[in-house]
Amino acid sequence: MNGARRLGPGHYAFFDEAMHAGAQTRIKLEALLQTALAKDEFSLHYQPQFDLSTGKISGMEALLRWNSAELGSMPPDQFIPVAEEIGVILPVGEWVLRTACKQARIW
């Protein structure tokens, strides 16, 4: 249904193997995201932000990464929208904030 909607009004789509595979992947991704925090599969990578007028570091950006034991390294653009849709983005966001603050204290 969503595939037909993306094509615009008056379109239809038949369920096929590609759709089935996509649905299976999505279901697996959702299930794995539900347990990723408990399995400690997330990490943060820090990217400095520079003040171009002084050349000094003015801040840091914390970039969330997910290294799934089953799926391997997952790009944020693939897992963050799903985390938002299934309601796990708030605990993940809390983890990010807590972890980044701990690291900032160490620095």
C-alpha cells in the first residue's frame, strides 16, 4: 500500500518477492533495535566543530552508530527513522546524552 502511495494517486502495486524481503528485513530490524541498548551495541563517535575565525575547537558533535551483532554496522539513516517509528528513540536519546556527558566530563 505504501509503495503504491509513493507512486501517487491512482496507482496500485502487487505484493511480490521484493516487498516480502523488504518486510522481513524491516521486522528483523525492529526486533533487533528493541534489544540493541541492552546488548550495548550503540557507540558514539565524536566530531569536532571548529570556529573558522579562530581555528579553535568550539564544540563537538556526537554521532550515533549501531554495530548490530546480527546485521553488522548499520547506517544511522537506516535505523534512526525506525527507532522513531517504534518508540525506542527516547531511551536511545537518553543513552546518547548520558554517554556524551560522561565523555565531556572526562575530557
